[in-house]
Amino acid sequence: MLGCMSTSLDTNEEDFDTSLEQLRALKAAYGSVVAHRRIQAGIAQSAFARMAGISNSHLRKIEAGIGNPSLTTQHRIAAALGTNIADLASSALAEATDRCRDNLGLRGNTTS
């Protein structure tokens, strides 16, 4: 994959810090994908929260990249968007990877 979005399971402190940074980036990208698709569908945040069966404050946190949605919540969000968890996760990973490439000046480079 990418050096900035490594799938390494090493446990040294530097790798742990990198893993936390990657998790933050992925959460931010997931939230961005959810917000973008919701807005693209023309659904207000409060209405979408009701559709997904979650609180408005939880949805705000998810879209801001600071919420930790459970698998059940991810499924509800995906269903409300007319898609599935895998599609949202794939889109979030692609967005996080693009952001990482942009931050490293690697956009357009498919190897790392």
C-alpha cells in the first residue's frame, strides 16, 4: 500500500504513533465521505441522523472525523445512504490515501 497508510502491525512506539495518525486520517476521511454523500443527496444533517437512527450530535462527530461509529452505526449510515459499509470504507480509504499523497507531494504517483 502506501508508506503513509501502512498496514503494518508492528508494535514499537514509532509505529504505534503512526498507526494512531493513520486512524485519525481514516476517521476524518470516513466522516468526509458520509457528509459529502449526505449533502449530495440533499439531506439535512438532522433528517439524516433520524434516517440512520442515530443522534444528531453523534452524526456531527462522525462527519467531523472525531466520532467512533460502531459497525451497527456504520451499517445504519450506509443503509440511509443507499449503499453498504464496504463501499463507504473503500471510499474513505481512497480519500485518506489521496490526502496522504497530497501531504507528501505524491499525488499521481501510484508507488511508494
